[in-house]
Amino acid sequence: MTTTEKRTGGIEISVRGARKNYGDFAALDDVSLDIPSGSLTALLGPSGSGKSTLLRSIAGLEELDSGVVVIAGDDVTTVSPQKRDIGFVFQHYAAFKHLTVRKNVAFGLEIRKRPKAEIDERVDQLLDIVGLSGFQTRFPAQLSGGQRQRMALARALAVDPRVLLLDEPFGALDAKVRADLRTWLRRLHDEVHVTTVLVTHDQQEALDVADRIAVMNKGRIEQVGAPRDLYDTPANDFVMSFLGDVSRLNGQLVRPHDIRVGRTPDLANAQQTGTAENAGVLRATVERIVHLGFEVRVELRNGATNELFFAQITRGDNEALGLQSGETVYVRATRVPVIPG
């Protein structure tokens, strides 16, 4: 049994009062965060929010101005990266181009002078897990971008790190490969159970793979929680706006898929669900209809305020309504998250 399989329960990583300034810019402004053992936690936020600085501080690649980093109960604030027992994967693979896939994955074990039989067994196991068992003798240049990133993850896992840190690992890949790797990463995590922290600016990626999400903005953490909790009960307007599309009706932020569209006020006035608040029925003009595969985005102009917003409806609803640009419709939000004032 590997050490990652033994570590379950409790807090694996704890950051307290982390501050980091670059001149007058506060990259981290009194950040505190606990990451449970065995979890996959996403640090989500726009560029400049501090998510990569926080990750690099956990790794020891950035020295905090103040604050404490604890990993597995050990204060590692002043410990070098090499002694923190972490695996790190960057957006760009940093592969050894002159080494085969097998040698790349084995590198960390070889410099630790592990027995050859142990290295062979561990590398074979990991290449099988990441789906590269038939690629041992290939060089990085002979792999696709997705395969190189899987190799990088196998290399990081080879030394059985206490935690795995991923900094925008799929950011350089195209959308289809990125979506496939998200699914693969979630399966990999469920198999190896290593505590993982993923930095991403992609909301869908965070919602897709993470157990918990920490939403960051301007060097601070706005909210931490399970993806569904953050999506349904955001702490503030920023979290709601960043964690998915929003429209504004009667001054309230709502999800576009929670907007009902009808040809008459009665049709729009659907029974509200859950704890939804009444956002009222509005008259609007259809500006544009965009077909997005199984969904349809209806771009609308508010008849009272002239503001643009959009609703997300099913193909079936769109066909039943027979919407056309320029038509008048009536809309109402069937669910409005209660955001603290």
C-alpha cells in the first residue's frame, strides 16, 4: 500500500494568514485555507486573483511575506520545495525531451536511487493508470499534447507525493482534449486518492472535476465549498457571476437556464421552484437566437430598461415556442439565488 492510499481524513494542507506582495500589488491578502486529505480542490479565479501565487506558496516556489503553510501536520513555511514531498505539474509539460516516456516517469525514482525492480513496477503501474502502457519507448515529441500531460502527471505521482499540485495543467490544450482530460483526471484521482490542488480559470473545469472550489478574487478567497453549494448559494455577486453565466432581471442576478420564456404573461408565470424569489414577469424583445447543440440561447432586450440579457432554453421549448427575432415575449425567473447583502 502506498502512502497516498494510507492518507485519508483530516486536513492535509493548511494555509494561515498568507500574504504576498509584489511592490504595491497584493497577490495574497491574508489568505487562509484548509484542504482536506484525499480531496481534489480547485483554486478558481480570474487572472491576477492570486490562485497561482497561492499554489506556488504551498509548493515552496514562492516565499510568503507572512503566514504559515502546514502540510500533513508539518510546518513547511521555510522548508525548501525539494523537501516538501509534493508533485507539481505545470501548464507546459517540462518534459525531458531526450528521454523516453518510461525514463521521464522513472526520473524522480532514479535520482532517489530506488531499487530497479521497484522503479520498474511503479512505472509500469502508473503508465497503465494514465493510459500510456504502450508508449514506453516513445519520446515526448512523438506524443500528442494530451499524452504529454498524462506523462507529466505520471511522473509527478511516481515518487508518491503527499500532495499533487496542478497549475493550469490543461490550459494549453484545445477544448475537446481539455474536456477529455478533465474526465480522465477525475477518474485518476478517484483511483490514487492523492490530495490534489488544481489551479484553473475555467469554471466548467472546476465544476467538472473538483470536490471543493475556492473562488479567489484580488488576492482573497471569496467563498469555499462544494461546487453545487457555490453554484446554488453564492456568497456574493462576484462568485455568482464568475461561477457560470448570469442575466439580470429587475436588478437581480439569475441563471439564464432559470429564465422561463412564454408568448403571454400567463405562460411565463410558471410556478416557482425551491426557495426561488419572485423576480416578476417582464416583457422583452427577441434580438437573436443561437443554437448551441442541445440548448438554445435566446438573446433578449428588456422592454422596460432596454438592457440586453439572455435565457437558456431547451431545443424542445424553442421548437414549441417557434421564436423569431423581433418578436415580443414574456419572461420570468423561476429561481433566484439569495445572495447576502
